[in-house]
Amino acid sequence: MRWTGYGRLRESNVCALLPEVGAQCGSSARWDLCGGRPERAVPTATTYVCAKIPFGLPSKSNSHQGGNVIGETIVFGCCVGIAATVTMDVLSSASRKIGLTVGAKGQWVGRWYLGIARGQFVHSNIAVAPEQPGEKRAAQVGHYAIGIVLAVLYVVGAGWLGVSPSAFLVALGYGFATTVFPWFLVFPALGFGLFGLKGPPELKLFTSSLMNHLFYGFGIWWIAKVLPLG
């Protein structure tokens, strides 16, 4: 099994993603018919070529197979996202109990989400903004929705890059990369400045967000290990 454009595909449907341009992949012994050089010349050339087909463009004659692959990848990404977000929450809770992290209050983020729905994106200080009904629920729904979307993007991106989503350093690095959202988007919008440096010091916003997103990356890693696609 190899991770390709949509994830780890069975060899029988790798070529189902290729548009029909005359060449056919009927023989499993002739993978060079996919359009690349013979696999004996470049060991991973065929898989790489198949992986680079634009997302969502399986051949017409194999559209059913291509749709199955896309659907399987999305479902896998959703499962990864839910489990990774739960892992993040559990480890974050544990780290708060030992005083390692604190973080912004969940209802503040929910208040921000609800404010966006009313057309207000930036607050001078979200902590003193008027409370809104349903803040905690909005925060929870947004939290998991973002976790799922980021995981689906991760799974698809890992496939396009030809790496396994269960690679520890890749997953952890992706978790670190997602800190751009709180550091450069959420914290400034809440009135806490870049990296949360203008927020209340006792909340440890920078450290807490860094740790929480590394926890998310760790969650991606372990769930991708136990839920292999295909």
C-alpha cells in the first residue's frame, strides 16, 4: 500500500483516477501505461504520476471507483479530526490541572463566533464584551468543526505530498503549523494582540495555544495509526 493523491489506495484503483487519454491500465504488470516512465526506471514514478491528478477528476469510466476513494478519504479525515480534537481537549485539561497551561475561556471564543455572525469580527477586549446566549455551545461546535476541517485538509495534503498521515513528525509539525490561526487571527480578533501577548498574563495564551495545538498534532498521529485507510 502507498499513500497517493487521495490517501493510501488499493493498487486496483490507483489508475481509476487517471483521465482516459488512450492508454489503459488493464494489466497490473504494466504500470508504465499510466503515463509515466517504466517503474523499473524510477521506482515510485507511476504512483507519483497518478497522485498528481487534480483532486476530484477521476476518469468517466471509473467515476464510481474514484468517488469511493474520495469519500473514503473524507470519512477518514473526519474520524481523524474528531479523535484529534478529543485528544487535544483531554490533554489540555490535564495540562491545566497541573498548571502548565491556562488559555482563553471557551465562552469568549463562542462570543467571538456569534459576533462574527452579526458582522463584528474584531473586539477591543472580548472579556468585557456583552455576553451572548449560546456562547459555550457555539464555542464547542466551532472547535470541533475546525478540528475536522483541518484534519481532512491534512489527510488530503499528506496524500498529495506522498507522505503517510501517521508519520509522527509530520503530524506533530502540522499541529504546530495550525498555531498560525490563534496567533495571527483569533488572538488579535479577541483584542489580545499577535501571539496573545496583549492578553492577561495569567492566561499564558502563547504557551497554552502552542501546547494545545501540539496535542492536536499528537492526536492526529495516534488515530491515523490505529485507523489505516484502505
